[in-house]
Amino acid sequence: MSDQRSEAVVRLLGISGSLRRASYNSALLRVAARLVPEGAELTLFQGLGEIPLYNDDVRAQGEPEPARRLRQAIVEADGILIATPEYNWSVPGVLQNAIDWVSRPAGHSAFKGKPVAIMGASTSMAGTLRAQVHLRQVLRTVDAHAIPKPEVLVAFAHDKFDADGELTDDTARDLIATLLARLAASARRPGSEGALVESR
């Protein structure tokens, strides 16, 4: 008998940490949606900016609808792809706030056991390196499994996208495709993230 999970479509959820209309990171996710491997699909979450600032008093009275939608989307996904900008050498507040909501109450993180891939674009030469390091720490705390390689760091993003928001850097496109393939493979094989770490 064939493995039913291996035949099912792998559902990936894309989350952009930027609210800017012409965001390079949102553009990265749109590029990624066209690079997913066969047997996988990428859906982009909309509405991160609608999630209110985290307040445990508010959560105790009932999770706000935008936060509930994000939680549900993460729970239903087989794997997560996050594209993060870098603000002041770290993770944007809107992204951290969203993670705070869906990681509570303690022990009930929506990210628990989920493979998560990270990428980012920045106009600086660092290409979101520091934000990605901090994001990996956060994901570890909320019981997610971050895919270690490849690191997708799109530096000088203003030179890497054309007027239509299309990524013109072939190396970056290849890295995104590889990252997606590894994310999809981890989503198909729960618990395989350790093997990826060893294979770096």
C-alpha cells in the first residue's frame, strides 16, 4: 500500500514580516510561490497588520479574530516559510507580535513541531542576517524546527528586483528553490529536521 501522506499535497504557508505595499520580502514570497517543488503548494497569509498588540488580558477574554486566523493557518499547514525584513538589527515588531499571539498559552504553540524555513531581503549589505539569527532563537523557543540551510539573504534588494517586483538574481532564485525543496521534504517526513542539521 502506498504512503498516503507522501501522495498528498504538501501545504506550505508563507508569512511576510513586512506591511509595506512594495515590500521586497512580500515579493520574495510571491517568487517562492512559483518555485515550490512538485507536490507542494504555497499560500500567502494576509492580515498580519490586523493583529493587535499582544495583551494577555485580551487573550484571556478570547483570542482576537486576526490572531485566531493566523493560528488556524499555521496549524493547518505542513510547513511555514517566513520572509523577514531586518529592523534595527532584529525581527520586525509586527512579526514578533504575531508569533507571541500564536505561541500562547504556554505549551500550546501553533508552531509546535512545524518545520519552518526563513529567508529575507534588505537594502543593506547584511541581507537580514541578524534578524534571521534572532528569528531562529524565537522559533526554537516556540518549539518550531527551523531549516538550517541554505541561508537566503538577499542583500542590496533595491538592485535585485525589477519594476514589476520580480527577483532578477538567479543565485537567490536557486537558493529559494532549494530551501523550498528542503522545507517540503521536512513537511513530508515529520521529525526529519535533525537529519537536515547533520547534512549541512
